[in-house]
Amino acid sequence: MDALTFYKLAKGFKHINAFAATVQSAHETGNWTSYLWLNAYNGAGIKADAKWRKDKDYIEVRSIESRDGTYYYKYSYFRKYSSPAAFLADYNLKIKADYPHCTVDNLWGYFAGLYKGRWGKWATDHRYFEKLARKAFTLEDELLSAGHLKRALAYAIDKNYLEPWQIEIAREASK
């Protein structure tokens, strides 16, 4: 899997921003080389709760977590998919149901929406937004037109999609 292939596949799902989903998946999977991706096609670290584990495939993986600014490892159950398309179909539904503030029209608003889920934020990593912002700028040249992310940031600021700390991080990542 590469960024362009994932991006093209993600474009087929209406409740996600294809570029933001590609950035998130590239970050979560180490550019689609992680154990979780290679063995479960789980492109965003979606955990498998007890309800999922009753009748669907899952995998147990040691993963890095963050609490109060400190990183540590723990074993967790993650959803397992039969293909990248199966992952994206489930991810699409999860975003729609659990992260309704993720804006499809703007990647910065999408990233901000990952902090406003029904049960809290997407990731435990206290630097998650920063990591997504930096990864976005590394993928911009490959997938978008030059300057797209800066224009999208201006739009997100105008629409009040971002908190002040997120604006600061996005501007820093753009340098």
C-alpha cells in the first residue's frame, strides 16, 4: 500500500476526508508497514471492544499509549479486516457515528473533529494533532496541489474549526 493508492480508495467514502484519512492512516501504520496493518488491515488503530470481539475478527497487539504526557506500552485488542476497502468501510461508519465534528470539506477541521468524539478524542497521544499536521505536509506534494494545506488552514480558521492551540501547531508545521 502507498499513499496514492490509499487516497484513491478513500475517495469512495462520503463521511471521510480522503486526504485526512490518508494522513491519519500513514501516521498510524508507519506508511502501511506496521504489524497491525500487515496482519489486520487496520489503518487507524481502531480497537475491538467486547461487542466487536463476540462475532468479528480481531488481533491482540502491543501498542504505545500516552497518559498525562507519558508514553507506555500495553496490549490491546484491535479490529481485524479482510482488506483495505473493508477497513475504510468500517472507518467511514465510525467517523460518521462517533466523530460527527470531523468536517469532510477541510482536513484541519477533520483533524480537530478527532478531538470531539462521542466518547472523547481519537488517540491517547498528547501530540496526535501535531503528528498529523506534520505528516500532512509530508504528503501534500504527492497528493495535493502546492499551497493547498495553507489555503485549507486559512479556511479552517475562518470557519472556526480549530482551537487556538491547533492553529499554532498547524502554522508551525507549515514552516
